[in-house]
Amino acid sequence: MRAWTLAKHVSGGRIGRRATARLVPAPADVPPSAWRRAAVCLALALTAVLLASCWDKTELNELAIVTMIGLDEDPDTGRKTIFYQVVNPLTAVTIKGAAGGNQAPVYTYQASGRSLGEIRSSLYRILPRKLFVSYYRAVVVSERMARHDLRDMVNMIEFQPEGRASVPVLVAREPMEKVMYTLTPMEMYPGESVTLRLSLLKDESLLVGKRIAVRDLAERMERSESVVLPMLETVGESPSPEFSRLTGTVDSRHSNMQITGGAVIRDYRMTGTLNDHQLIAYNLLKGNRGWFVRQFRLDGKPITLTGKLGRIERRLGAAPRILLHIDLALYFAVEHIPKTEQELKRLEQEVAAQLEDELKELCRQGQKLGLTLPNIRNPEDVRVKVIAHLKHIGSINQPF
Amino acid sequence: MGATVIRGSQFYFLTVNFCIGTTLFVLIPSLVQAGGRDSWLIPLWGGACGMFFALLWIWLYRLYPGLSLAQISLAALGRPLGTVVATLYYLHFSVIAGFVLRNLSDFLTGTILPKTPGPVFHIMFLAVASYAAAQGVETIARLNQLLTPLLAFPFWFVILLATVNWDWSRFVPAFQPETLAGVFRFHTILGFPFLEPVALLMIFPFVDGKTGRMLMAGIATAAASISLTVFAIIGSLGVERTTKMTFPIYSLVQEVAVNDVIINIQSVISIILLTLIFIKLQVLYYAAFETLRQTFRPVMRWPLLLGVSMVLAGIAPSIIENGIQNSEWRKNFTFAHDAIFGLGFPALLLAVTLIRLAAGKRPGAGRGVQAGAGARSATGKGAQSGSGMGPRTGG
């Protein structure tokens, strides 16, 4: 019983005191309220000195805004090179006739060394502004680096807290200097130009897959799956900063880049390349839904058809099976348009058979190229079946 | 008047935010490392255990209605021993608050504010926390109530935006025996966060009704939220990348891109996490401060507030040297450390109380205690609310 008396005493004392503290706003031993308010204001004003912007403030005109990053590694010497393509601040906001109107829209900065971190910090020998990578649009790696090892690239991108890993990776078919020092017409910034083309190619021609960002590469490699990255090469005799828009030429071949073919990457290494037909077949097998246009042959005569993946059925397990439903359209069928139901059936069967052959062929070569399909161990085991249906007709029902 | 009484719903939101607090951005990598594709199960079973622990605290509180944890230890163990236990609790709350502060500054310097020194965050947060703690529990509860919708809606909205990268294949094969073994071997989750709500026992006496039920519901909601977040992170980022990242939830939001217009919205998640962490710190600060105040009963409060703040400002930079130490600590000692304070001492207090009850007048003693406690709370609360504790003393 004694304990409870003690407890009573303790708690009674406590709560009573708290209640008093609540009821009386200013105990006698604190300064009058005016003083108190002044002290609080002063304290608040002083803490404002500690607000974070004193250390991490950045001004827009102190930044070098990166639009594209290029990486190269010499497999023999291990010497690495980083290219940063930086927006020219004078052209970024230019109007016709204003200062900077005839300057290059981007500058490419290049630095080499043994480690990517060292290179990045030594970049300020040549770059007068703070590197800002939050808005870069693409990463380009050289083919020799891709054939050697891509881990460095993935780690470098994932390491930087401000850089997103959701930008596409491209493999350069030519020396990096050539690619990174080439300007593109139409879109001012090559990085932007390349990204826009990738999304068009994905939707309109199925030559580019959906998962080609750094993050997809990292994830697929860790799962021992393959990724097919788009490849980049320059167009034009003498690609140089003198660029069609500036020199006033109409010829977009003068200086440009083009996206051709696909590089198969597996275990962080490039193992092979795919041509356009193989790319379409691969993207169909992966279940990508974009339009593709192909010229098929029907009774020895050519016919151009547009197609899109409708439904895909995958059965995994010991005997994996993939069933593809292709929706066909006659948007570009200028050679021949079927007239009867019977002709149409034949067309569908023929197209399905030809596509099926191509897909099977790709699966057969899969092992050699290093290709994998999601959750399928060996693409050679897959039984592929294609069913084609005409879903859309074009603006004319018979060619002239 | 009801000045210091907070509503059950306010206590519920306080519990939810307290449990989620730092968990979302400190624990997820190690959680996914342990449980792989099925790691979203970990918070669920952890939360179930947390509710079980909460029963112990509720039981203890039912024996001493109207008393906070510090007062309970004084009442149960007597002045000398009770002071020791209460002081240990003060240290425990300070240590957790130190971890919370440190995690916060590590997160900010690691992501958006790399050049700002850590103590700046500590001192600024402590300044606000000490001010709110001086204003009392009602202020804290109202602040939290005001902030909760501002936290919850943007949080789930950005998580929803991030699901554009969703891929169900990241969950297959699910429920493999070896990953499930990892799921149930991850005992850190029991300590952090589900043994930490013992700090909420300092707020118990102020809650106006349904305290126990609200605590249980809060823990369950927090467990479900953490589980759902982990599920979203696995579905959108994949196990392979999540385990290798320091702050997966930040990277997740960083990669959100809506039509190339809305990109780089990671500061949204930074602010949400910052506020969540602040609430956790606030509760811990209050608990540490009140524990000392109720144990030693100083005449003036401001030296105590200053002292608590200074100790915390000292603990935060020195408690760990780096993130690797932090994760080692979590892996090896968090459960043991939190179990001493979340289970050990409450069990001790409970045992002592039950023994005393048994030794005293057998049936009457129990009722006597409760009636006495009710009287205590009535005298205590009488000045404030008059109605607060009285009706619940019997149950």
C-alpha cells in the first residue's frame, strides 16, 4: 500500500504542477511579455542565418547545363574519357539577331584520365561553370567500351545523386570524338534530337525498344538478361561544328547523326548487333507495341503492310511458347490491295508465316547473339506462333 | 477547458507518422536485401508483432491510468529505482532522436543539399522541436493533424506517378522458400520502427478516449503503408537496383517522368520525408523532455529544454560515423537495444506491479489501485478537464 501512496504523491505533484503551468501563462520569474517577444524575434532572426541556402545555393548563370554525356574507354590502356555536351547559355534564350545567334548551340567538353571521378573533378580546368547533370537527355558510349565493359558507365550514372538513371543509352558506331562533335539540324541540342528520334522510332517503326535507359540496363544485366541498345553514327563527309543551320545549307546530310541497328548487351558487354528486320522481330517477341512497316511477298509480288502487336500470350516453363496476334493495316499498301475475303485470308496467312519464320530465325540465332527473352532461359526452345488479322484499311480501296 | 487533451484521431495520426518516420528512407535497402521480391511482407509481420507489443504497453497503462511512462516507473519502482529507469528512458529517447536527426542530415547532404553542414539541420530542427515541446502535447498533435493530409496525398500521388515503370515480372517467382526464410529472419523491423512507439506512452495520459485502440490502429496503418511503399518500390525499381541504392525512394521519384514535362520532382519526396522525420523527432523530443521534467521536476523549464536540445545536438553528429556503421548497427543491435526499452522495462514494471498487487489485499488491492489511480488522475485532470480519465479507470 505504501508504494501507491508514494505514487499518488508523485503523480499528484506532477500533474498539479503541469496544470498550474498551463493556467498561468507567464510565471513571475520570466521577463515581461514585451521583452520576451523581442527575445523570441531576435532568436528567430538569428536562426535564419543557419538556413540551408547559404551553402547550397546555385544561380542559373553559374551552371553548365549538360544535355548529353559521352563515355569512352581504351580497353588496352584503361584510359577513360568523358564528354559533356553543355548548352551554350547565349543560344539558349536567343531570338533572331540577338547576341549568340550564330554560335554553336552546345559546347562539348572532353577530359580523360584513369578514373571517372578524377576526370569529373579535373574538368574544371577547362569548364568555367558548375556541372549540372539533372537535365541530360542521353548517354552515348563508344563501341569499344561497350564491347569491353559497361559497369563503369552504369555506376557513374547511378552514383550521381542529381542525375537520373532514366535516360537512354546509345552505342556509338564511330569514334566518340566524331559523334560528340557533331551538331544536328532541326533540334538545337544533339541530346534532345537523339531522344526525340528514339521515341519516334519506338512508336512508328519498332526499331527501338522500350527499355533502353541506364536503369533498365542495370536491372537486366543483374538478372542476366539482354538489352538491345540503339546505335548512333554520324552522317556527312566532314562533320564539324560548322553546321547546316548556321552555314545556311538546306542539306541535312551536311552534319547530322543517325540511329542505325541495335547493339545486344549482356553481362555488361556488347555481344552482337541486330539489323532492322531482327530489331522488329526482337521487339515483337519482347511484346513492344509500336507500328512497324514491312514489305512482304505474296505470290512473288511485293506488298507493303503496316503492323502492330495486338495480343501476346506467353507460356513459360519447360516448353515455352509465345503466341503473337498481329494487327495489320493497309496504310502503305500501294502495290496491291486484296479484293476478296479469300485473298485477304491468304494474305494474312502468308504474312503470318513470313513473320513467324523471321521470329524463329531470330530465336535460333539468339544464343549466338547473346539475346534472351524475359523469363525464358534459352530462346532456342521457344515455340513461336504468329496469327495476323487485317484490322485497318487505307484511304483508297484499290491502287491506281 | 480541455487544454491538454488530444483527440483519439489525433493520437492515431501521431502514431502512424511516428512509425513511418525515418523507416521509409533508412530501412528499405536492407529490408529488400533481406526479403528480396517478397520483402513487402516484412512490414506486415513486423506490424503484427508491433501490435502485440503494444498490448503490453496498453496493459501497463491500464494499471496506471492517467500516468505517463516516467510516472509509472516512479510509481512502480519507488523513487530511487524509478528515477534510474526513467533516466534510462530519457537516454533511450535521446539516442533514437539522435539517430533520427543524423539520418535526416545524412539524407539531405546525400541528395539535394550536399554542401550544407549536418549540424545546421540538427540545430534548426531542434529549435522548432523545443518550441513545440514547450507548447505541450496538444500543439504537437494539432501540428501533426494539420500536416498529415499535406504529407499523405502528395506522397501517394508521386508513388502512383512512379508506377509508370511498373513491371509485374519483378515479383516473380514469388514466395520461394529461401526468400521467405529471409523475410522472417529480418528481426530489425521489430526494433525499428515497431518497438519505438513506447515513446508514445509519454502521451498516453493526454489522449481523450480509445487510446489503446488508436495505438493499435496506428501501428497497423503504418505497417500497411510501409508494406505498400516497399511493394511499389519493388514493382517500379526492381529488387536488383533497390538493394544497391542508398535512398531507393528518392531514386524512384527521381525517375518519374510525365511526358518529359514533369521531371526531377524528387524535391517533393524530400520535403515529405523531411516533415515525417520532423514529426518523429518532435515526439521523441517531447518524450525525452517530459521524462526528465516529470522525474526531476525542475522549477523552470527553459534550462531543461536548452539542455535536452544541446545533448541531442551533440548526439546527432557523433552517434555514428557513417552510413555503413549505421546499417551494421541496425543489422546487429537495433532489435536488442529497442527490446530492452520496448519490452524489457515495460515487462519489469508490469511484473513488479502484479507482484505488488498480489502481495497486497488480493482482490481489493487491484480495484484499490485502480480507484486510487483514478482519483489521482481525477485530481490531476480536475484542473484541466474534469472528465478526462474518470470513466476509463474501470476498464
